[in-house]
Amino acid sequence: MFEGVVGNNESTQEIARPWAKKEKRNMFRLFAAILIIVSIVGCSSTNRLLSSLRYKNDVIKLQTDERILFEKGAEKEAKLISSILDSSIDVVTRFYGSPFTKDIYITVSASQKHFMRRCGGSPKARGMFNWGRIFISPLAFTRDTYEKILVHELAHLHTGEKTGVFHYVSDIPAWFSEGLSVYVSDGGGAESVSDSQAIDWIIEGKHFNPTAKGSLFKPSGYVSTLPWPMFYRQAGLFVKYLSDFDGVLAAAAFYLSFSS
């Protein structure tokens, strides 16, 4: 009965039309904004951005260390991260010669599925630096590599603070950002590949191309036929070479050039 009254009421329809048009305009603007974001940062980066908005969902703050958030079932792992966090921060700040400028927050996931959903990481990832925060997956603990992974991600965080997120994504090539983090963490992220194995691949012509810039759409300098652990190890060796070449940490100088 009420539907008939509303449907035949011309004044009600006239009032409703502007609101309907406004709703359509808002939906169009939202859709356009999403398209712009995707076109600017690429689908992968957009997924990571949208995932990172969920970092506070369903997490518990570690009572003894408010920098650590953890999912139910990951309290033990959260305490392990807390126990090494200060020493890991010290490793990174001593290397760069400058402190972190913002508060550090780390989220520890109870399952790989939750980790992937929370930060957009891959099924094999053990950690991720994503939009100013660090996420640690259960795989970092099953292989007992959480200490090096934490330092690796903290190095990413420090670089991101100095450059800003946009420049970090668009101007820093992947071989440099990953290689620097591997170098600072003494092989973190590349544990499954040795230096000698990486050198053998390089001699055989299976290596990445050291490009000068990053890319908004894909990690610059990464060759898809190269497995990620091999790419990490080769990148780490190259950054070490740059550091040893001039004796004044050429890699760090390159990194700091983006901080202005």
C-alpha cells in the first residue's frame, strides 16, 4: 500500500531525484578515484594499500611492548619479536648513522592466510614493509629466520622514512632497496641462496639488470626468470660491491640522495 502512495506522489519523486543523482555522482567519483589510484600505483601496490588499512583489525597489543600488535595465537611469536626489536633497531640505525624519525609498529600474524590478507604479502613471504608498517608472517618463525627478517624489514622502513613512500616506490629500483636490506641484515631474505651460487648464476649470464630507477607498476631491475631468493642474494652482493668499491658506503650515499 505504501509503495503505491510513494510511487504516485510526484512531489516525493521530485525530492528523491536530486538525492539519486547525487548518489550516482558520488559512486562515479569513488569509482574514478579507484581507477586513478590503480593507474598511478599499479594493481599490486593498490592491493597492498587496501590491505594495509586492515592492520588494526582483530589484533591485540602486546602489554609489555606497545610497538607490537599480534593476532590471537601469535603471542609467543610477538614476544620473540619484542625481545630482539631494540637490538635490531640498533643494527639499522648504526648502519645508516641516523635514528628512525617515526614510531615503529609491527604486526605479527598467526597464519599465512591472515598475513597475506593483512598486508598483501605473497604465500612464501616471511615479512613485509608496507606503507610505513612492518608485518611478520609465521614462516619467519618456522625457519627460525625472524631476527634477520626483522632487520631486513626495518632497513626498508628506514629507507621509506628518508625518501617518502611515493619516492620509495617510484624512484628506488628494487635491486637497490632489496639489496640494501639484504646487506644490512647479513643475508636476510636470501638465506636459501649462497654467495657462491649467486656468483655462479651471474657468470652464466643469469642475473638482474641494474636499472637506475624504480617503477610504479612493477619492481624495476627484477628479472621474472630469476627466483626471488636469487634476486635478493645477487642484489645484496651488488650493493656490497658498491660499498666496498669506494670505501665510503656508496650504496648508502645513493640512498641518502633521495632524502632531500
